Amino acid sequence: MPFPVSARVSRTTLAVVPLVAASLVLSACGSSSTKNVAAASSASGAKASTITTPKIAVGFLMVGSKKDYGYNEAVYDGSQAVAKDMPNVNVITADNVPESNAVTTAMDSMVSQGAKVIFASSYGYFQYAEKFAVAHPDVIVLHQGGFQKDAFPANFGTYWGQAFEPVSLGGMAAGGTTKTNKLGYVYAFPIPQTIANIDAFQLGAQAVNPKAQTYLVNTSSWCDPVKQSQAAAALLSQGVDVLTQHQDCQGTVINAAKKAGKYVVGYHYDAQSLDPSGWLTGSAWNWAPIYKKIIAAAAGGTFKGSPYNANWVGDFAHDDNPLTLASIGSSVSADLKAKITAEQTALKQPGASVFKGPIVCQDGTVLYAAGVTPTYDQINSINCLVKGVVGTLPKS
Amino acid sequence: MSLTSEPGAETETPVTRDDLTVEFDSPTMVEERPAVVTTGESLADRIRLTDWHRTGVTVGAYVAALAAFGILAAVKGANPFTVYHSMLNSTFADTGSIQQTFLRSIPIVLAALAVAVPARAGLVNVGGEGQIILGAVAATGVGVAIGSHVPGPLSWLAMGLAGAAAGAVWAGIAGVLRSTLNANESVTTLLLNFIANDIMLYLIYQPWKDPNGSGQPQSKPLDHHAILPKLFGSSLNLGLIIAAVVAIGVWYLLQRTGWGFALRVVGGNPEAARRAGLPVKPLLISSMVVGGALAGLGGALNLAGVETQLRPGTTITFGYIAFLASYLGRHNPAKVVVASVVFSAIALSGNGLQISNGLDGQIVNVLLGLIVLAPLILAKHGKRSA
Amino acid sequence: MNGVEQALMFGVDSGTAILLPSLGEMVGQRAGVINLGTEGCMLAGALSSFIVASETGSIATGVVAGLVAGMLCGLLHGWLTVRRGADQLASGLVVWFLALGVTSVFGSGYTDRIVTGLDPIAIPGLSKIPWAGPILFDHDILVYVGYALVPLTWYALWRTRIGLSVRAAGERPEVVATAGGRPQLIQMSAVAIGAGLSGIGGAQLSLSLGNWTNNMTAGYGFVAVAVVLFAAWRPLGVLAGSYLFGVALATASVLQAHGVGVNQYLLDAMPYLITLTALVLLARRGAQQAPEALVRALTHAA
């Protein structure tokens, strides 16, 4: 149900006067993250490639802690890079915003702070973000990780990367390093991205080690350290010697591998420093480039009809995949490292795909016949685990 | 599992239970109990309100709570005055934020009344959270099943009734366990919260998962006919009116009906109530059922008016906030409603604090706690009935 | 190690984070005070121990910090309920909300840290016992502390003068007062010590995971309170209830790791259902066992 424009405008006007006062006091006492960012940008602004835009306020919403060494920290880092490199952009952030109507109220607060572009970064924010866009035609709303099947409102877009590309490279590192041929995957929810990631991880692993198998445990939470630690322990005592994960926060899983003296392949954030010897490699989000492009388009009035007013998906082929291969650890042999690098280059070629057929599901059915290269949309709706994955998905 | 082989089980001396256990109606017990309330509570409350000293202490307590919160904000590097300002700003400063505050208060007011009603009978309902969740679950089930087959008002009614019924059953379980097996309802309602949450998760991750939700754990969205209509072009919806009417109804039930009176008698002294021929067990159970129905309705209205789709974590801590609101309002319907609206505002203001002041949004939980804490510190509650 | 053994072993681990708070809560309830704030005291202990361990590098200092934070948390609840006559359940929820907010605010700088050191120690000899050895004797030190505290708590409550006063304060405080004792002091101390154990329970959680996350106790504290009632205020019952819960929690992960598809969500509900069922089955007996002052507090709670 659209929010009546008249009501919204009057509310904004009402809110402006006290807000200006508030922000003056605020900047005087200096406590907010945006303030710190401003300081940082003036300090190091000279060297970075600054992008000049018209003045604009941009909001970022995160579902977890902005310091989770994972998904949300990557978003936060991206927002801070924007603040640093785009001096006319006022960055507003909110973390720990649960996936409920709280999303709407948080976006409302951002708009009343003058935000004209809002990045809703959690998967479960999708409906709230889209509805908010419909209700606020003058605010550009972007959803991170969603996939809009219907027509796009002129002020709405989604963006993501072909996450399974670097994940398959991580699978290679895992498959090539394992001694037991058992890899463990701790995941949160059986959503399409995760299923594709699990499959890609196994495909990468078996490409260098046909005996490698990936064992699954799900935690049904984006960040529940207790469940993660139990899942990791269960996998480790199964003989698994490489752990990887798909939750927002990854400290627990890395720590579990570290304690057991086993290996870990990270996801979301380069956390090599947490476990230098056990860290094989991982995937790390680098959101800043796409954030900057979207904000520049929005500030310049060219958002509508642009590639960002759609389902934007970066990939290796276009050299714009926001999910990148993280640093490769010292436990990965030089030979394996060379194979991973070669595969990364190969994936950049047109027509290359992690999921190039033949791909066979667990039950033996052929997902993609030999020679078939699925589209991103197809990969994003895979509902089967590939052969070599041990475990089942909760029925849907 | 054998509990009998435990150390000490046979040798519990020298304090033996037989020496100490007192009969339920022993003089000591009765003395310790709150006096049976025989006059209208509202009258008593009015007398209390005119007690300026008491009011002064209460106001002082809240000022102290705000001050303590300001100190915490200052420790975290924010200007306390800016903090209060942006809290007001994001909750009561303009029509938009006032609407958000009242929207949020719909489930919290009803869940708080769900605490207040059983409290009259001396029962403690800590299960508002689970009752809200199952109310939302039932409303979703009915709403999605009905789809667009029936006109809006009918589906609103069906969803509301289903939500109330689910909440009633959930609280009723605890009521029955209490009155038949003497299982402590404060603990059973608490456990039922976690079970309710798992039931909801089970449904939205598997059988009820939206096939068009790209795998997200969520139910199918309600048909737009089934969504509660907005009021006068605002973001408020019909649920607010329903909640207001129900709240008045609760006040009437408790203050003006024989049932409400009987609950108070039971709450004052069950043994005396039993001797006076009151049906104590049915009264206890009915108070829980009515309470559960209120919270369930709150969950249903929140779903049908605000969320329109069942997702994990849509009700995080509403039920517990409501419990504290009811306690703060001393289970008096009018005060409970006021306390609930204020608590809804505080809970909501976390956004503003984070966005304008760079504070952690969860800091509002501290203020919620402090506001309940302050009167406890400044005014001794010990022997009061409430 | 087969699946059953794994589930039992992990159950002992995660059960310890319930056992310690639950033993503490038992002491408090024996003295007539129920503390729903146990959840909050666990959070306080989890964060304090994590911060201290992270800053000093010493796990032991961290555990002590967890104990102190838990005791402070318990003192607040004890003071409110015993001295100020506050409703025990409401006071407990207040303590929980305060701890939830404060730990979130002060923990935000620590979510990206890892602490190591609370590692499993295989007890020489005992850990080699067939079957039971690895399940029971290859854990971190706080698990062994949990083992030790079960008989210690029993001894302290039923075999010492102090324990007698605690139980007497929980039955008939006025009798204690008449006999020249100070029931309020006893009750407050019991609550504070109990919450101190909750703090250590929280420390076991954050230090053994090596990680701090907002609201990481996720309901464990509430379960710990329920386990005390399930156990009818007996140390062995608390032990059984805590490990039962721990094993049920661990089972989902173990089954999945063996490639067995399970309904995660219904399995998640099992521990609560088991506790609820046990509560109901034991309710009659439990009601007779309940400390009298506690019964009064709960029935007066409204």
C-alpha cells in the first residue's frame, strides 16, 4: 500500500528543522560513525581516487553486526570506502536490523535524515525494500542478493555477484589439500545462492581430487555461534579436515578449525589473519566498486533504466564480480595454487562456467547434459545437490 | 532417569520439609498474601494518583532512569540531549513517526493485556511471545488458505479469530497444566515460547515456504484483500481500532463483570475463593485462555496489518517487552496500555539512535530495563497488591 | 567414534553451559529466589570473560571476570527482589533486558575477535576408558568444574551449616530470623553466588567458542531456570536435565554430519518439549519439593 506522498513530504519537512539542529550538535560533540568517516576521508582524501557527485545522503542497512568478520563487515567496509572516496556522499549506516517491519522503520529514519539512496543488504530484506521503493518513488532502493522476477519500479534494483565462481576456487583449494577427502560445509539456509555455492564448492574440489566429498550441516541461522561450533565439531569428528561455511559470521567456524589443527576456507571476508596456518583461501566481498557506480548513477540522475535498475550480477567474465578470491594461505601447495589461478583465468573466458555440463545430481539425475552451459537464472534456481555432496537439503 | 538415587534424597535433615511445610491456608500464608481487593481497583488507583508524594517519587524515578541512560549514552560518546531529542524525533515528533509508534504498539498492547488478565487471577503469563507467534502463524495459515476467495472483512475476521484461538490454546495449555497438575505457569509459558518459535520456523522453512520466494524462509504473502485496510491514507491500519476496542473490552471485563471480580478474588486468595464456592480451576484456566487470545490476536493483527507475510524473527521480544509494560502498569488495563505505547516507542527509537547518534540500536533495551528498574529502586513494592 | 558417542560428547560440552547456570540457579531457588535474569547474567559473564581474556590473553582471568560479572548481575536481582520486595519474575526480565542492552553496546567492539586457549584437556588414564572415556574426559576445564560442582553443591547445601541456612531461608525466612539469622543476607548471597555460576556458564560459552556475538546465549539461561524445576531442586536432576538438553541440541548437527536428513526445526523444539514434559510429569512431586518461599514468591508474583 503506497504511502501518501503528501503525508511523507509534510513529515520530512517537520523533521528537517530539529534534525538540522540535532546534526549540528552532533557534529560538535562528534560521536557518530559518519563523523569518524568524514575525518578519515579528509585525512586520506588526497591519495584516493575521489569521485565527485552532487551532495547526496546514502543509507546502508545490515542485518548483523558491522564487525562480524563476515558478510556485514564487508558491507560496512564498502560503505566506508564510499564515504572516503565520495566526499559529497553522506553515509548513514544501521546494523543489527532484524528482518521484519523494523527494516521499514529503519529506512524511514534514514529518509528523514535525508537519504536518497538506500542499500538494503540482507537477503531477507527483499520484500521490505521493494515495498519501500514503491511507497517512496523519490528514494532509490537497492537490494543486495535478491532477484526480482517481476517488472522493476523505476527506483529499485538488485545487485549481486556470481558467488559460486570464487567459491568453486575455494573448493579446489579444499579438495587439493584434504588428506581425508572429506570436506565440511556449515550453512545457514537452503536458499538458492547457498545451494549453488555448495555445489560449486564440491565441483571445484572434485576437479582436483575426484575422491573429495562435501559433508553438509545446516544451522538455520545467519549467525548462531553455538550451532556453528556444534556443526563444526560434528563434521570434524567425521574425519573432515577442511571446513567452509555460509553464515554471516565466520569466527566460530574458523576457530573450530584452528583448534583442531585443520584447514578452513572462508566466505564473505578475508580472515586469513585469524588463522594464518589453517587458512587455505576463501571468498571475500569487495562491494565498494558497485556501490560507487550505483551511487554515482543515482546522484547523477541516470539510475532509471540503467543496469542497476534491474538484477545486476557481476561475474568473472566481466571482471566485476563483487565476490573475489581471498588471499591464498601458505598451506596451499604451489602446484595447487597454480591450478587455482589458471582456473580463475579460465572462468574469465566467455562461455566458461562453473556449472558447465555434465553436472549430475546426488540421485544420479542429470542436471545439465555434457556441453550445456546454464544461465545465471538457471543456476540461481538449482534445487539439487551434486554428486559428491553428502547430506540432504531440508525439503521445500 | 532416576532421581531417587540422588545424594541427599533420603537424608534431608535436619531441616525436614514436614517441619516447615505449612498448610496453604495457615495464618502466616494469609498474612503474607495481598489483601483481597473488594473495592473497585479504579477507585483505589484514583486515590493513589492524588497522592502527590507518590507521584513525585514516581516521576523522580523516571527522570533518574533517563539520566542513567543519558550517562550510558555519554560513555559511548553520544551527547545525551541529542540522544533524547532523536528518540523523541523518531517516535513522537511528527505524524509519520507517531504512526509508526502506534503501529508497533498494536501487538505489544494486546500482549501486555494478555499478562494483565491472568495476573488478576494471580497467574503469571510470560508466554506472550509464543502466543503472539502462534497468533501470527494461525492468521497466516487461514489468510493464505482463504486467498482471495472471500471479501476482505470476512478474511480479516477469520484471521483475527484464528490468531486469537491459537494464542488461547497455547496459553490454555499452561492454564490447564497449572490448575490440574500444579505445573508452574510462569515456567511452562516461558518454555512454550521456544516451542512456538520452532513450530513457526518449521512451517516457514518447509511446508509453508513460499514457492515464489526464491528459497527465502517465509510463507506465501497474504492476498491484498486479506491485508488490513489502512486508515484515512495513513500508515495506520484497522488493527489499531480493533486493538483499541479490545483494550476497552478488557477493561470492562476486568472492572465491570462478575468474571473480572471473581478473577480478583481468586488472585487474592484462592483458598478463600474456593470456600466461597467460586469455580477456581475454570477461572484460572479462563484467565489464561483470554490472555492468550489477546496476545494471539495481537500477533494476527501485526501479521495482517504490518508484516503481511510470516518470516522468522518478526516478533523478536515483543512478548517480553509487553510483560514488563504490564508489570509497570501494575496490570491495570489503562496504565498497561499507556506503558505499552511508551515501551513501543522506546523499542522503536533504537533506529533513530543508531542512525543519528551512532549508538548501538540495542541500547534501548537498557532504557526499557531502567524504566522498570527505577520505581523498584525508589519505591518499595513489597506488600502491595497490584 | 560413532554418532551416538559424538552426540553424547558434544552434549556434555553444550550441556555444561546449561549445567553451571542451572546449578547456580538451584542454589538461588533453594534460597527462595527465582532468577529469569540468569539469561542476562550469562550474557554478562560471556562478554566480560571474553573482553578480559581477549585483552589480557589469560583465560583464567577471563573466567574470574565472568564470575564477577555474573555475581554483580545476581546482586542486582537479589537486591531488587530481597531488599526491595520486587516481583521476582519482573525483576529477572529487567535484569535480562539490561544485560542484553549493555552487552550489545559494550560487546560491539569485540565481535571481530577470536580468543583461544580454553581447549579440551584429555585426562590421562580416564580418557582412555573404553567408550565413556572420550565422551566424559576429553573436555575443557570448565566441563570438569561442572562435574565437580554437582557433588560440591550437594555437600554445601545438605551437609554444611551454611547450606542449612540457605535452605531454611528458602523455606521459612521468618524462622531463620527468629533464630537470629539474617535471611535476607543469606538469600542475596545465594542469588549472587548462583548468578556467579551463570557468569561462568556464559564464560564457557564465549571462551570455548572463542567468539562473542550479540545475544549469544539465545535462551540457554531460560532453559537453565527450567531445568531446576525439571530437576525438582536436586543436583543430580540438574545434571541429568542439563546434559539431556545438551545432547538434544547436539543431535541435529551430528545426524546431519552423518548424512541423515533431519527436520532441524522440530528437533530444535525437542529439548524444550522434553523439559516441558518432564516438568509436567514431575509437577506434583515438584510442588511438594519446592522451597516454600519460592512457591510464595511465584504465586504472589502477580
